[in-house]
Amino acid sequence: MDAAIAAGARIVLVATFALAAVAKYARLVAVREQMRAVLWGGVAQVAAIAVPASELVLAAALLIGWREAWPAWCALAVLGVFTGVLVRAQTRRVPCPCFGGASDVPVGSAHVLRNGWLMALCVLAAGPASEASAAGAVPACVCFAAVTVACSAAAR
């Protein structure tokens, strides 16, 4: 796999996880309420703090472990759990607490597809990003970021 593709995928994942975490902390009350609609009582309280914390840890791990594949595989596993919660929210027809719960639109297939895209980026990010050149990584990052923004916009 090309190192530029792995680097571009990593950069987009770092930005996505960091943005999602900051947005959740900024709207903590709304996120907590939306999580209560999806999860069980006490779990929602813990998740409202733990989910954005885990997103920040993943963003940091993807940066710190730039030469390692394990942060990307951890991100894939976490996104798998998040996708399971999205499916549960979809069956309950409640809004997504993603990105700070900024939308009151019930979870739909676009939310699940967005997470599928992010999971695909995790697989790409597991490659050897440490040998990427900026000449190749920047176009990959721009392309991946554009698709990620489009997927996120479709999910709102």
C-alpha cells in the first residue's frame, strides 16, 4: 500500500475524531440526552464522557503511533462499536449524538454509511504512513477529507 494513502487516511481520522470529541464536550448536555435515548440509564452518563475521551485518545494514538498499525486497528474496533450504537439508534428513530448531537434528525442509513467510510479509512491508515511524502499525502488527505465531509453532510 502506498504510504501517502495511509498518511492521508490517518490525518483525516485524527481530524474527525478530534472534531467529534470537541463537539461532544461543547454540547455535553445535548449529547447526554441523546445518549439516554439510545443507551441504558447509567451507561449513557458514562458514555457522554467516555466516548469523546476515547475519540481524543484515538486521535492522539494515531499521531503518536504514526509508524504503528495498532492505532488504526483500535480505531476500527471503536468505530465498529459506534456503528452498532448507530444501528440501535436507527431502530429507535432517535437523533445521533455524533459530532456533538448537532442534529435532531433521526439516525438513518447515511449515518451508518459514514461510519463505514471511516472504517475503510482505518484499514487504509494501518499502512506504513511513516514513509509518506507531502507530495503524495496532501492530495490523498484532501480527497479523503472531501469524501468524509460529504458523508457527514449527508448524515445530517
